[in-house]
Amino acid sequence: MGNTNFDNFAFAMLTVFQCIQWRMDRCFIWMNDAMGFELPWVYFVSLVIFGSFFVLNLVLGVLSGEFSKEREKAKARGDFQKLREKQQLEEDLKGYLDWITQAEDIDPENDEDGDEEGKRNTSMPTSETESVNTENAGAEGENAGCCGSMCQSISKSKFSRRWRRWNRFNRRRCRAAVKSVSFYWLVIILVFLNTLTISSEHYNQPNWLTQIQDIANKVLLACFTCEMLVKMYSLGLQAYFVSLFNRFDCFVVCGGITETILVELEIMSPLGISVFRCVRLLRIFKVTRHWASLSNLVASLLNSMKSIASLLLLLFLFIIIFSLLGMQLFGGKFNFDETQTKRSTFDNFPQSLLTVFQILTGEDWNAVMYDGIMAYGGPSSSGMIVCVYFIILFICGNYILLNVFLAIAVDNLADAESLNTAQKEAAEEKEKKKSARKESLENKDGDKGENDRKKAIEAKVSVDEEAEEEKEHPEPDEEDEDEPEVPAGPRPRRMSELNMKEKITPIPEGSAFFIFSNTNPIRVGCHKLINHHIFTNLILVFIMLSSASLAAEDPIRSHSFRNIILGYFDYAFTGIFTVEIFLKMMTYGAFLHKGSFCRNYFNLLDLLVVGVSLVSFGIQSSAISVVKILRVLRVLRPLRAINRAKGLKHVVQCVFVAIRTIGNIMIVTTLLQFMFACIGVQLFKGKFYRCSDEAKQTPEECKGKYIVYKDGDVNSPSIRERHWHNSDFNFDNVLSAMMALFTVSTFEGWPALLYKAIDSNGENVGPIYNNRVEISIFFIIYIIIIAFFMMNIFVGFVIVTFQEQGEKEYKNCELDKNQRQCVEYALKARPLRRYIPKNPYQYKFWYVVNSTGFEYIMFVLIMLNTLCLAMQHYGQSKIFNDVMDVMNMVFTAVFTVEMVLKLIAFKPKHYFTDAWNTFDALIVVGSVVDIAITEVNPPEIDPTGPPTSSEDSARISITFFRLFRVMRLVKLLSRGEGIRTLLWTFIKSFQALPYVALLIAMLFFIYAVIGMQVFGKIAMRDGTQINRNNNFQTFPQAVLLLFRCATGEAWQDIMLACLPGKRCDPESDYNPGEENTCGSNFAIVYFITFYMLCAFLIINLFVAVIMDNFDYLTRDWSILGPHHLDEFKRIWSEYDPEAK
């Protein structure tokens, strides 16, 4: 770890930058290995949460806002240009008309002649006019007339007329057939059969299946060719090629025909253009014709292609520039370690392009940077300078260019959603008109209809009369409520009003269990009991306690004393929850009538959780696997809290809406993923096999033993057994291919898979170094389409959905979001009083501490203090240490003097009313305590020997109090309007997150407990992903492991380490002969669902909140916002200190 440490300020900055980039594998190893106690995890986890989830997402928020603003500007420029062109045309026309008018005024005689000629022409009959025109054109059209007469004579022939009539009739019939729903579904069925044929292909398949696939491919190709020809005939070539889908169909069919001819003539192998077969799968998008929302999404994607194409060109130029620069800096210099061959190098242009692209995706970019540093002599020399290249490349590429993909996605998806809404409204309007027309037609039939119409008119007249009477004689209650002071229009609703609406659900009509009526005293008593706030809070407490008992279980020793005690608690909690459900069923009824217990989804969740617990108690231990599954399902208990916390319930409902909304994008992404998986099977099936001895190429050769020299040292040989093995991620069948490609789309471990594909040789044949470099195009195209674009659209959909859900509450409000925030701020604002002392001596102190000069002096002192802190490093001399200690005392003394001066100026009462002053006082007190502890009881810590427990505790106390020195930096945040506004909004975005954070905590809790139950018995072994730093054996360790997976760091390796066949922990209670039976195939479902929920849904809530709250950064500053009001309040207090 020579390149990664906290030994000085520069190294610490680089290390923190890597941790923020989610290189969590290294962060957690440093955290656990370098320190002998458990506190550092707080530092690293908070660093990732604040640094990565919040601060770095500001970049995305700003980019998205700027992109949207620029798009609006471009649209406005386009509209303005059209308007200018129109005005220019009108001006030109006006000038031309003026010129004609002037000419007519100058030559009145000509005008009269022209009038007479015009009158003559108008008085002539139409036929004469036509004959005159024909005569004028006769001389020029003699030849044309001859040809025309010939064509006319042919067309008059009987055969020609029949042919044209028959052709017209057939084309009309074909056109009707082609446009029919039956033909559409027939084509979809053929596409489905084509999909089935392609997806059935796999490695080591039998010959009969290969023959069936070949026949099916030829038959389906013939069907698709017929479809294309019929469409061309019925629609005509011009009309056929207007449609983009038809053009694509033609391209695919022609490619298929070419491929079949080339394969049949044995000009090339079947592998060659067989990719065309997979491209046919894109035909499935034809379903969008009858699926409006999906059609809008596809249209939105196609609309964004122009922006995407420009961005891809910019990205390509960016990669080329940095590739050429990388070749100049690092070409041929990554050969410093002779024991291993580096793959991510800059030795030639194609390899350099791949390495730069890898750094852009963020996967193992720090490993490439370490190689670059080592190539120039390592961190001890000037090699650290080269990390500037990698950091600039990563920031410009990953943060700016790749985030523009998401900005484009969010912008276009907002348009697609508005189109969906508009279509829904239009459909509703159309339905209303249709029903009104239907009613009017029905009313016309018979006397009954006439009577109904008369009654309706009479009813309308009576209603109108009543309304007029109410206007003339208003109700006294209504008159009292209508006070003139209350402004008309929407008013912000208070939370109390919102809570009042869903306070208590009344007892529904109907009997409970066919016995208790809705007025039965027992049922009324149950209703009062379950709606009492003490009962509700008690149930919440029991839910929390039962959840805590699940987390406290020992996953290794299932029959331990702790688990037996927790088992008794489990009986008690299950009994309490069963009684609660019985009381609720008694109150609301079971399920037969409206409003009953089982008609609510959240109540059904409660019933499921309690039912699972009861069933698990009832089943005997013989069905051990069933009991284990049911015991795992108990982990759903925390979800019962959702139904009892209204804010959390609202967030969960938003999540469900988001899941329902992203259904379309899921379909599109899955289809594209499936298509790439089929292509991957065609290209790589059976080609990822290799021998453990790299010198052997086939399974026949890969037998016996071979010698390995550790680290290339000939003096330390070891003998190993050869074995032929496949890659963990491969393309042997479609499901394996989709799994492999999913890991590529998450950017985890994809370079290793890429180089395996590049080295691939033949089926069941070992790899050859850099055998097919061109195959990397497949992975690059996949990453651009799926990871850069489709995954970002996925994220964009979540963001847009949450923003819409947030605005839905105010859809009838005339005020926009910014105006509502201003009103809310104004309602909550309190006067800001500034203390000005009356005492003349005290006033002098007050004048000094409030002067600009004093502010600047303190600012410079804080900066100097920061510089002193940054100068400290590992291995510093005793003299340097003493100088730093003296400087710390000086700065502490200066800040103490500042605090005393302010206390004199403001008096304690007014001093502590300002939050910044309270913070300053806390820092000063902490710094003084730090100096006192260091000077009175200096710890003698031997840097060479291992720390003792007393040294550990001394280190903890010193480290804790030295934090106060670093906290002086935060004082800088109070200087400057821009930083204050940023901080104000940052804190405001935190206020929007409590229930979101609670939902995330609940998700982590559920998955951590499931992980403990299913994977807790896997043995911890160094060199594997399940080790002492990374395991499921305790609840805190499980949560930290999941946090690492949520950031995406090596989640796929952890998943592989939890699959079946892993060694069990020696202390676990396994049966003899079952030492290697730990792990489960459930790991695949477990880790993929967790990663998808976290990476694509839950963590994007942070992005949504950030983009929502920080939109002021890209807003037009001429528009008034709440932060302006805050600044206005602060400035106003300077002119009105007493707030009168």
C-alpha cells in the first residue's frame, strides 16, 4: 500500500479521493488493518456518504440544470431565428409591394391597358382560356404529345385495364392484411420463435439441436423475406422506406440472406455474420405500435440520439487525446515488474484507447495510476506528479462527460412523461365526448328518452334556482368563515391538516366473523384500543425489539445459549403480533366487506410476517430446509413499521410508483441485454476455458503436475496439479451471458472479462495472448449503449418519478415550486435582532469584532492554521513536532482571544444566540482540552512496537480532541454569501431525507439479517472475499459488507464467494462430512436484487433530493428564491438591528 496512505497531506488527499470514488475494498482493509479499534469505520462510511452521495452528486445536479437551460436557450434561439426569417420575408414582401405600387403610380397608362386586358381575360369562358394556353404550349410539346398518345392507346387496351384493376385490388387487400392486428401478432410470434431459436444455442449442445436451429433459421428467414416483399408490394417502395423500422427490417433480412449464401457456399464460417440473426431480436420493439407509453419512451430515446451522437463524438475525441498523451508519457514503461504482465498499458494505440476507456468507467483506475507512479520511480520520487494525468482524466471523463448522459436522459424523459400525461388527458377527453354522444343517441330513442331529457332539464333548472337562492341568502356559517382578510387562492397546508385526514379509520359496515355488528360494544372497544396512540407506539416498540432480537442471533452456533433465550423472546413477540392482528380483524372484519383488514396491502404484509412465524413454530425439525426458509422470512418484521409511520409509508408508495413507472425502461433494457447476451454466446461460447498451467492449450494436454516459482524466484518452487477450468463469468449459454454482461454494466471486474475475451481462441481451447483485440468493440458498444445510456435512463426515470410524486400534492396550486418555497420561508421567518451595546467601552469591542478588517485577520489566521495542519507528515523530526505544537498553542491562544473579545462585545446571552459563535466556542474549548491532555499526560507510544491497550485508549482520546483543530476549517464556511447559501441548501436537503434514510436503513437491516442466516456459516479465509474484514458472521460486519456492495465495489466477487461448495466455519454445527457444504445458489438472487435496489433505486433518492434542492445553482439569478430572502433578512438586520 506504498501509494495509498495518510502519511502526508498530498497522500491523504489522493486516498480520500479514491475512497470517494467507491474504491471501498482498499478503504475497509486500511480501516481494519491499520487501526486496532473499531472507530475508523465511522470516518470511512461518513466520507463515502457525504463525499460521494451528496457532494459529488452536486456535479450531476449542476450539469443537468445547465444542460436543460442550454437546451431551452437553443430552442428559444431557434424560435427567434424563425421569427426573424418570417419578419424578413414580410419586410421583403412589403418592399416588393411598395415598389410595384410606386411603378403603377409612375405609369398610369400601362395600368389602364392592363386593366382592360384583365377584364377581357376574365370575360372569356374557361374552355377558351384553356385552348389559348394549349395553343401557346403546342409547339413545345409535339414530341410529348406523340408519346402521350401512344401511352394512351396502350392504357386503353383491355388487358392493361384488367391488369391494373387486379393489381389495385390485390395491393388494397395486401395493404389491409399488412396493417391488420392479426398480421402484426403473426410477425411478433415469428420474432418470438426466432428469439427462442437463438437463445436455445449453448456450448456442448447436441447435433440434433444444431440441425433444428439451422432449419428454423432458414424457415424464419424465408418468412421474414416474404413479410418484407409483401410490405414492399402493398405499400410501394417509396412508402415502405419512409418507416425506420421497415428500413431496419430490410437491412436485417438482406444481411441474413447474405449470411446464408456465404455459409452455404462455405466461403466463410457460420460465426462470421451470425450476429445478424441476433439483431433480428430488435424487431420485438414493434410491440410499441400498440403500447403508447413504451412508444413514447422509444420516441424519446430516438429524439435524444442527436444529443447523444454529439456527446459520443466529443467523448471519442477526448479518449483519443488522452490515449495519445498516455502513449507519450507511459508507452513501454509498465514493465517494471517482470513477474507479471500488465494488461492495462499504453504500449500501442488500440491498447491505450482501451486503458483510457477503462479509466473513464472507473474500474481499477487507481491500479493503473499506481502502475504509472511506479513507472516513474514510485511515490518516494517525482513519480507522484503523474497522478495529475489520471485525476484530470477521471474527473473530466467520469464526472463531466459521462454525467451529461444522465443529464440528457433526465431532460428527454421529462418530455416523454409529459407526452404520456397529455395523451392520457386527450384519451379521457375523447372518452367523455364519446360517452356524451352515446347518451345523446340513446336519449333520442323512444318516449322514455324524451321524458328523461325533460326530467334532466327540470332538475337542472331546480339546481340553478337553488344556487341563486343560496347566493341571495347565504348560510350564516359560510358567511362567518368568509373573512375579508383571508386572501383568495391556495394556501400552504399545515402538517396538522394533512394528519387530520387519515387520523382514525371508522368501523366499516357489516359484521366481523358474522358475529359482531358494527355497534357491538366488544368491537367498538377493540376499535378504541387499536387506535389509541399508546397501543400504536407499544406495537412499534415491539417491532423494533423483535427486529433487534433477529440481528442479535448467532448465525454460526444455532443451538447456543443466546439463540435459545432469543427463541423464547421470539415466541413472546409472535404472540403479541398475533393478538394485534386478531384485534384488527375483530374491528375491521377479515376480508368479505369493503374496508376489511385483508383489503389493505400493508395489512396483508403484516399477516404474512406473523403467519410465517406461526408456521415455523408448528413445523417439526425434520423439514429443516423449510424451517430455515420460514425463519429467514421473519426478517420482514421491520416492514410492519411502514404501516405505522405515515412519512415512511409515503416514501414506500413513491418507490412502488417508481417501480411501476420504470417497467417500460426495464423491458427495453432487458431486451437489449438479451440481444447482447445472444451475440456474446455466438462469439464466446466455450472459449473461456483454460488450463491452470498456461503452457497447455487443450484438456488432453492439461493433465499431471507442474512447477510454479513464487514471485519468479527459482529458489522457491512449488508443485501443483494441472486442472482444466472455465471462467466464473462466461458466455456458454444465454443466462450465463446475461449474468456476465450485468456485471460488465456495473463496471465491476469488466477489464478481466474483456481480456479473457481478447485472448479467447477456439471452443475448448486455451487462450492466446492478445489473439482478437478487435473483439473489444463488442464490450465498448455494450458499455456505451447499456451502461452509459440505458442505465442512466433508468436512473433518470427514478429521479423524474420522484420529482413528479413530490409535485403531485401541489398539482392544483397556482404557485410554482420556487414561489412555494418563498412563501414557506416567509411564514417560518423570525426577526433577526442585532445586539448593539449602549456602554461606550463595550461598543468599542463590538465595533472591532464586527469590522471588516477583523474578519480578514481571522480569515488569514484560519488559513495559516490550515497550512500548519497540512504540513504535518509521517516520520517528522522532534524539532518539527515541537514547532507544530508551539504553533498550535499560538493559534489556540489567538482564537481564545477572539472568543473573549466577542463575549465582551456581545455578552454571553447574545453571543450564544448565533450558531456560528457557539461552534467557535466549542472548537476553542476542545482545542484547550487537547493542549491540556497532551501537555499534562503525554503518551509515550513506541512507533516500532505493537500498541498496547493503554496506548490505544490514549491514542483515541488524543485523536478525538485533535479533531477540534481540523474543525477550525469549518469556520471558513461562515465567510462569503455563496458558501453560506450552499451550506444552507445542503442542510435543507438533509431535512428532506429522514424517511428516505429510514427506508435505506430498513433495506440494509433486512438484507444483513438474511445474509447472516444464509451465509453466516461460511469460513473466513485470507485471500478470499469472505475474510475477517468482510463476512456475515456478525450484524455490524454484515452491514459493512452490504455497504461495500451498495457502492458497487467487488460485489460480484463476494457473490461468487457465497455460492455452494464453500468451506464451513470450524465452530459451526455442521454434520460430519459436510465441511464443504456452506453457501447457497440463493446468493445470485440475493446480491443482484440488493445491488439493483441500492444502485438503481434507493441511492438515486439522494440524487433526486440533491437535484431538487440545488436547482438554484443553475437557476436564473434574477428570479427571487428563498436563499435571497435569507440574505435579505441578514442585510436588513444591519440597518434595523432592533428588528422594529
